[in-house]
Amino acid sequence: MSYSCWFQCFNGCCDDRYSIYDVIYRCPKCDGLLEVTHDVEALKDKSAQEWKDLFDARAGGNQHPYGSGVWAYKEWVIPTIDDENVVSTYEGNSNLYFARSYGEKIGLKDLWVKQCGNSHTGSFKDLGMTVLVSVVNQMMQAGDSPVQAVAAASTGDTSAALAAYAAAANIPSVVFLPDNKVSAAQLIQPTANGAHVLALDTDFDGCMDIVKQVTQDNSIYLANSMNSLRIEGQKTVGLEIVRQFNWEVPDWIIIPVGNLGNISALYKGLKLMMDLGLIDRMPRLVAAQAEHANPFYQSYQNNFADKSTMTAKATQASAIRIGNPVSYDKAVVAVQKTNGLVEQANEQELADAAALGDLAGMYNCPHTGVALAVLNKLVDNGTIKSDDRVVVISTAHGLKFTSFKTGYHAASLPEVESNLPNPAVQLAADADVVKEKLSSLLSS
Ligand SMILES: Cc1ncc(COP(=O)(O)O)c(C=O)c1O
Ligand SMILES: [Zn+2]
């Protein structure tokens, strides 16, 4: 059976189809977002059980590229790509673990954390970037494409992923970062991978405006999530979570959001599972925003009557400091169709939630702190019940955000009173002094 996919207008203004190997990002008729559309009827040639067995057999194995947590689902992602053109680091396959200790702290019996930061470049962005760079690779290998380089605006993690995958494929990359607004670890990643790193005196939304202009010339290919190829890869996180629960659906999935590509992708993957009969209900999706960058929360408060935009303020959750989210229309559908909701966390709440999680053995990035703070609120106000099965998506590795951690434990973060500080104790190198100190520390 031959499977196929194409770009089509997300708004449904027309039935026009565009090849995924064309350089096109928005609907030429209405300027809406495009989405990758699959021939779902063709995919019905296998039963739900046959798909499950196939995916179970592939994921985590070593057969290129099917061992990847994205390409295990190749027929559902980009069926037409040649295996040899796939650029993969065997992304995905990240651990989904039972967070018993944190759950006990907040009164939840069935809490799980999906560690998307345990990935090649330290964030969930790898899931989408393997797809985008693989498609570009196939275009360039065909020899008739205008594309010479890939480019993205980024709050840090997208550029790290783009630079790594582009380097692996030997494709030049350009990244636009808001100067002084990404962590040192995020800045050094694309630098090390040989990207052209352009630090602009603006914020993420300003970088996004520039990259859109630069990529109007088809020689530079836009790698932001406005490009729906990214969503195709990121949607596998939903498939992977359900597969890790032996194809059972959790009650809730909480995810920190900025540009809103991630929650749109999560929904898209789950929806395809519904359409093909692998699951028979949807989890409720919760979008977690930082209060300083909360346009989606504001829109939700307004029943999504209008898209709110803002100039996002500084937040420790710097990767979601986005005021004009590109995938707004898709994310509204994700929340509405899953009976989901949007909640926010302020700087104090996100920092304390991250620290409380760390004390339960996690090592949270500030965005995961936002998701945990939102979880705490929803448990406290009774929206989430104590025996609901909940998944929190941890989107990046805490090691990328060292200054957030050191600032918290040194009690120097703005707007944050460090309620759980644990600064290092400096002592003389004297066994008696050390013993005395230990006895007081361990008895308290
Ligand atoms: C660590 C982290 N968490 C969450 C997000 C939010 O993802 P999205 O912008 O697709 O909503 C991003 C990227 O923006 C990120 O880097
Ligand atoms: Zn359209």
C-alpha cells in the first residue's frame, strides 16, 4: 500500500494540496497556517492492532531510522521520505516515569513525567527538527531545490536542535536569537554545531519578524514551527506517551506553551490515533503559561473570542517568552476538542514548583516549573482529582538552565522569594567542624 501526505490549508479555505517538498509555509489563498495532511483512508489498510504491533516492534531498536521515537511511526509522519535521507539521532524514546514522590507531596496517586529534555539537544525540539531537516535533505539530494540553508528564530532550544540536525546533514544553518535572552548553554549549542549565530537586539517575536523576511527568498528555508513539518515530528510525543502506557490514554496531559506548536502537535498525534482506532478517547490537554508571557491564557479567559498578543515580559521560563504565538489557531482546536484548559503560573510559583520537584529527585527547567505549578493549582482547586492519571511534559533539561537554579538557591532571582533554598555550606577542612555541622544538619 502506498501512503501519502501533503500540505493543505489548516483553515480549510480550499482543498488545494502542495507537495511537502515545495518551499511553502502558509496558505497562498488565505495566509492561514498549513498542515501536513495524511491519506487516512490508506492508513486504514492496517488494523489498529497491526499498527500497535508494528510500532512496538520498532521503537527503541537499532534499525535505521525506525528505532527513532519519531521514525518508528514513519508512515504516520512522512511516509514518502527515503530512509537514507532521514537525519536522525534516534530522538524520542524518552522516559515516562512514575513521579511517586512528587505526587505524594501534592496529593496525587498517579502522576507521570515525560522527560522530553532527555534528548539529543536537551529539549523536545529534536522531535520536530529531525523531520524538517530530513525533508530538506531529501529536497537537496534531489538536486533541483532552490534551498541552500535552513534558518530559525529561537528562544534557545529550536536553534540548538536546528544547528545539530543541520550539522549532521552537512546543511548550513542560520539562527536568530534575542540577544542576552537565552541561557549560556543554549547559546553555545548552535555555536558549537557550526551554525551562523545572529544575536539580535530584540525579543523572540522581533527575531521571528526578521526570519520571515529573510526566508522570503526560497534559498533559505524557514525552520520555525510555522513550518508544519515540525509539528509532524512533535506529534509523536502523544503517540509515545500512549504507547508507553500500553496504549492506554491518561486523563490529563499538562504542557508548557509559548509559540503553541507543541500543544498543537500533541493534539494532532492523538487525533490520528483516534481516527485510526488505536484509542477511543482523548486526554484533557492543559496549556501552561508563564504569567509574564500569557497571551494564550488571556485569549482563553476571553473564550477564544480573539487572539490576544502582547510584548512578553522577562520570565525565568525564557523559552516560552513569546507574545504573538504562531500556532494559535491550531492550539485553540487542541484545547477545545479535548475539553482542555489554559492556566498560568507567576515567577514565584514556577520557581517554587521547580524546586519542590527537584527535591523529589527531578532536575527541572523553568518551563517544567510552569507546568508543575499549574498542576499544583489544578489539584488544589479540585479540577484534577487525586486518582486521575496525569502526565506532565517536561520540555527541556534542567542542565540548560543553570543560572535559574543557582539564582534560586542563592535567593537572587527577581520577584522570587526562595522558599526552598539549599546553598552549599562552606566549612574549614577540619573533621571535628564537619562532624558538628553534620549532626546539626541531619537532626533538623
Ligand atoms: C523548553 C521549552 N518548553 C516549551 C516550549 C514551548 O513550545 P511551543 O513554543 O511550541 O509552545 C519551548 C519552545 O518554545 C521550549 O523551548
Ligand atoms: Zn487557506
